[in-house]
Amino acid sequence: MYQLQFINLDYNPSTLTKEQLNLIQQFLGNWKNQSLQKSISIRYERHTHLNQYQIIQIDSNHQRIKILPEDNQQIIYTLDYEDAQHILIQTSIHHSYGTSRPIRYEK
């Protein structure tokens, strides 16, 4: 049985460049890690109060975005785009140097 996590990204498309919007689109969808038996569904969902994440940084050069859960302002998730079938997700603590090892997910 897979553990399922929803990530609802909240952002205003009118404030972003086309390049930034294209990068965000690459992360949207369903991702899984078979060894951890974990699935993540990343989608664009504004004005919902469940599993809401705010984009705090978009790095188009490195194909990376950083998101912050609205219900826990201490944890930052870094999403790295590897290719069309793989992303890496790394967790860190806000205002700290400690980070977890990146976890690889596939479509």
C-alpha cells in the first residue's frame, strides 16, 4: 500500500514569466518512489486550505523550485527537475543548514 501525499501549489500565474510557468508545469503530476512505497501528487490549486504550499523560489537555470507548506513554516521542500520521468525532492529546515538526502521520484 502506497502512502499518498498531495502538494497543492499556490501561486499567481500573472506574476511569473513564461519560463517560470513552464518550469512549474514540469513538476505537476503524479510521482512515486517504489522503494519507499510513497506517491506524491503535485498540482496547481489556489485557495484551498488542504496541503497548500507556497512557492518561495524559482530557479530556472537549475530547474529547481522551493516550496513552503502553509501549515508548517519551518520546513522547506526543494524540488529538482531531473528529466521528464524523474524529480528529486529534498527537505530542509527553514533558517538551518541541515538537509535531508534527496529522494528520487518517477512518473
